[in-house]
Amino acid sequence: MKHFYNAAAKILAPAIDMEVAEVEGLLLLPPKPEMGDIGFPCFSLAKKLRNAPPKIASEVIEKLEVTEPFSEINPVGPYINFVLSQKALTEASVSAALKDNWGESEEGKEKTVVIDYSSPNIAKPLGVHHIRSTMLGAALSRLYKATGWNVVTVNHLGDWGTNFGQLMVAYQAAVEAGENPATDIDSQLKLYVKYHDLKEANPTLEDEARNWFKKLEDKDEQATRLWTIFRDESIKGLEKLYTRLNVSFDHYTGESFYNDKMEDTANRISEKGILKESQGALVVDLEDSADIKEPCLIRKSDGATTYATRDLSAAEYRFNEYHFTKSLYVVANQQELHFRQVFSVLDRMGYDWAKGCEHIKFGMLSFGAGVFGEERTTGSTRKGNVIFLEDVLNKSVEKAREIISENARDEEVKADIDKLSEAVGVGAIVFTEFMQRRNKDVVFTWDKALNMQGESGPYLQYTHARLSSVIKKAGIDTTNSDLTKLTSRLERNVMLKIGDFPTIVSVSTKENEPSMIAEYLLDLCSEFNRMYADKKNHQIITDDKELSAARVQLVEATRKTLAKGLDLLGLYAPQRM
RNA sequence: GCGCUCGUAGCUCAGCUGGAUAGAGCACAAGAUUUCUAAUCUUGCGGUCACAGGUUCGAAUCCUGUCGGGCGUGCCA
């Protein structure tokens, strides 16, 4: 437990004539818990003391006084290993976990972080790949909240572009044919498909679509009215899914929001004297920066602004509006160069806050063999290689329902089956997002998405249900329980894991890596289940009242930690299943 | 070509600010339930940590090079 590294370093430092901070940096976790809880390798002392590391270890230990929070300090080969006292261990795990605000901190006190995530193009339903930015961003916003930050979430919708012209063409065609076309998000996709069919027969429609978009840009009343309908309906459709995913946003300020702000931004860049003409376009030259060669395009040769200009506007707006310390962009790593350029331009504009901007990039999602043919494929709406997120969720919920009804052990579960299968089915899908570090590319396969055993969301949820059930059955008053009874190896292992939770929350926030929470929860559950399964020695409800009370406390501390972790990831923690 | 990134068990991944015998899940084989939820647990099988050099008392981890995959590389966003 990192929590005690400083205490160990303080004991050790004077004995080996080193700075506390230096010693602390060398401390590590022994590979097996029975070796000790904190280890110090003596190799680096060998030269200074002209002695063999194992000898150093045993000699240094003679000089140490064993005090709280440790009960033993042992030489193990070339290592000096500290063992946490029962008191320290139970206080930093079980007792701490049962207090309010477990795992939370005030690291981000009075600081604001803006998180831009999900940010889909509207006018078509979310595809599976959208789950990456969406769940990553949602988890990050919860992590930052838990560490005391003021969080502002933004969905930077792709709500502007020539594709709206295309929709309007298809819509008008339907109206002229005497139909009354629907405008919900699924129908919008149909209009999009219909446009492409119509265009096949009549290529001039392309000009017509451009025309419609031009009208929209010129604030034509009819075009604006249609666009507003499409946008509102899209958001309505998106929110249906966001609700299922337990995701929400403070603002839907999409691309269209910056239409009237980009001119000013472009002018400011020009005023800074960093804008130059190149091949007919206006760019900011970045050649002198370390690893960006390509210039950032601010105005195309026809004078129009670009998406870099738009993101620059958005960055300025966000700072002026929220005065952020950090501004995160949870966007696929394909856009790495783009963001490096944008951040570099902000820096050149003299904005001190530019260094708070960070691209939280993640790997791309492709489809494994068997999803679309025998080859691995990338998603493409045009080729029909799309899997809609909603379909994936529904399929998973269906499977969860089957498993739950097979296993249902009481009437309460049966009565609750709609809610439970939704929670578990969606949980399974959401959890797949956190199964690997975010930078890894992900290959979607149905098997993996629908897995409900082993390392999976349902495994965590199942464990939570199990713990809840034991606590309920025990019905023990734990107010005066004696935690010194929890001394077995397996119990200590669970407590050590519990005690790691605050550190994990803190580190995964700093690294912008929610998958660390997922990994931690799997470890926690596996550690707990190992103890739980050893019924001979670790029966929770026993005749020994005091022991039972202590164990129930341990179960509750585990359950609470698990529930908190699941909540951070956006998974529901069921009482039974 | 250049930039970013990845390469660890048959598959999917941890471990990477250097430390103890490289760990999980899936798959495969065997086992555990009269008692707190078997969506669980135990055991076994499985490794030239892509390759080659280097630095170091010590390298999966740091450095250099090579090979292989992904993404990007100015008027789509």
C-alpha cells in the first residue's frame, strides 16, 4: 500500500544515511504478500557500504526500531521488508472504506477541467465505435469529480456540414412525392441512404445538396428550420442511448456553435503575425517546433475556415467561459497531428493556458474476422460495415436476460428481471471499453462483447450481488466488531487490496486511464472470491459472533469499494442477480 | 520517406519512472456445491517478453538499430 511508503522511508532513511524522499522512491511491492507489504532493495547500497546486499539487509535491520504502522521488519535476501501491523492495515482498509467519501480526494480543489467527449456526427445513430470516446470521457469526468475537480462536460457534436444539404435534398424529394417523412434519428439515416440512391440516378443532386448547405450557411429560413429539426431529433435519439449508458453532458455546444466565432479567431491569429500565405491558403507555420512539420491550415484558398480554426475558436471559448486548468479532448488517436497543431497555434497566440490542453487519445476500433466476412475490417457506413451501438446493447441485454432467468434463485430476481438484464447487459458492453489501456487498438467481436464470465463487467456485478446478499443474510450488528480478528493470509490480501483504492483512483485520474480502475476491481473481486470460496476457514456467518461481525465489516468494505469503482466506470451495482 | 503508436502464453491483455521465480482472463485437461449466490473457486498445460546490439550489480522495462502491424502526413471533419 503506497499509503505507508512514507512511513517506511522515514524509519529507514536515517539508518542508511539517505534522504527520506530518495528512499521512498526506491520502495516497492514484494512479489508475494507473504514476503512483506513494502520492500526496499539493498543493491544500491552495496557500493557505498562495500558490502553484499543480503548482509546489508540484515545489518541495517539491527539498527531499526519496529514501530507503528509496522509490526515486523525482516531481511529477505537482499531486501528489507516491512510488514504492516494489524492496526494499521485494518484502519487503512476496512475502517477507512466504511467512512464517507471513500476513495475521494481534494486534489483538484478549485480547479476546473473541461472534458470534450463522445462528440459524434449527428443525423445518424451511434455506432459501436462511439462507445470508446463516450465511456472513456464519462469515466474521466467521474474520476475528476471524485478527485475534487470542478468538471464541465461538453459534447462537441458534428452538427454542421454538407451532409445536411444531402439530408434536405432527400427530405424535399419525399415531401414532393407526397410523403410526410419522419425525422427521428433512424429516419435521418434512411434519408441519408435515400439521398445516395437518388444521386445514383441523378448526379446533379450533388449540386442541389451543396446549394442547400449554402442556404443554411446564409441563414435561409427554411433550411434553418429543417436543420433545427434534424439537430433536435438527433439529440433526442442520442440521449436515449446516453441515458442507457449512464452518460450526460453539461453542454451540447457542437460545431455549429462556433460558426459566428471563427472569423474573430482567424483575425486574432492574423494580428499575432503568425499567419502566412502558402499555396493560396493561410496557414500557421509550425516547422520550427520539435516534431510538427506540417503547417496548420487556418483558411482554405477560397477563404473558408477549417476545422482547425473551429477547434481554435472552441478552445478560446472554453477558456473564456470556464477558466479551465485542464481541457481534455477525448478523441481517437487518428487526430493526434491535428491536436498537436491546434495546441501549438494556441501557444503561439500567447495563450498561457494552452499547456492545459491535452488530447486524450485512444486506439481505433475495427471488426474482427467473422463480423463482416472473414477478414478484419474497419467500419464504413458506405460499405454497410456498421454495427449500431443500440443493437449491441440490445443483444447483450437479451443474453443477460437468458442467463439471469436460468440462474434466478428467488422471486425478487424474477420480478426485477427487466431492470437487471438491462444493467448487466449494458454493463458487459460498457466494461469492454475498460478491458485494455486506452491507447490499444480494439478488435470488436461478438464473443468478446457478449462475454459474461471471467474478466467482465457481469463478473464484478455478480460479485457485488453476492456480497450484498451475504451482508443481508448475516444481519449482524457490527458497531463494536473487532477487526483484529482478521489475520489470515486471505483476509489480509483482501484488506491490502481495499487499501489500494484511493491510490488507484488518484493515479488513474492523473494518467487519464480509467482502465486502471477496471483492472483494480477485477483484482479486488478475485482476491475476495478466493477468500469467500474457502468456506472451511472463512465462513462469514459463524457461531463466533465477534468474528462474524468483523468478517461482515470486511465484506461491507469490499462491497463499498466495488460499488464505488463500478459507479466510476458507469456500471450499475446490483443487490442481487 | 517522415511523425505517432503497438509487438509479452494458442487468443485478449496486465506488468514499462530498471529489482525478488514475467502475471491474469479466454481456450484446453482435471477437480470442488447437504451449509453465506458455481456468472464462482482450485490445480495443471502453456513464455527465446518481435529480433540484434548497448548501458547496468541487475533489463520485458532505459538507449541505438532492424523487422512487422495500426494511424497520420495542407485545402473532409
